[in-house]
Amino acid sequence: MDDAGAQGVTTLSVMALGNEPEPLFRPVDVNADGRLDSSDPIDLLGHLFLGSPAALPCGDGTVHDPANRALFDANGDARVDIADAVQLLHHLFASGPAPVAGTECLPSPGCPDTCR
């Protein structure tokens, strides 16, 4: 109650310091531009066969890193290889199934935050 006898509401705001939100990353967004489009399977093929881009955007940059394997294994066979690029092309151009991790942004520690 204030001095005039009116009852008020007090709000308390608490901010946790040092607790940054987990980065959000879109599965199979190989070039980390925040979108799933035709450049992603092309970049995956370039990484696998030409070494360009030299690194994938998450973790240690290799197909063996758990973050990259989880995000870029489009067909769910526990590997990142040419079949994932083919599955992405099928999804993008022939209404094939979505990548196993989906197409929405996911919390992805070790990846850049490309969805905020």
C-alpha cells in the first residue's frame, strides 16, 4: 500500500548473469546463412569432395564432430556423406522428406547462432 492507501503491484525482475542462451542453428544449413536452400547441399558436396569450404560451421569443423554429424546427417544413417546431399536435393526440389533433424532452428552448442 502506498501513502494514499492504494494497493499496488510490485514486479521483480531477475536476470541471471553469465547464462547466455544456447545458440540456435538450423539443421543442414551447411553455409550457416540461416536458411535451407540449394547452396547447402552444394556446399556439403564441396566440403566432402573438394575441401571447400574447409570446415563445417560447428564444433571442430569435421564430419566426425558430434554437432556436425547431428545437424548434417540429413538421412539419419549416422554419417555425413554424399547421400545427405542427395537427400537434401530431393527435399528441396522433389518434395522429398525433410532432414531427420527437421528444418526448424535447434539449440546447438558449438555452433554459431544463426537463427536469432
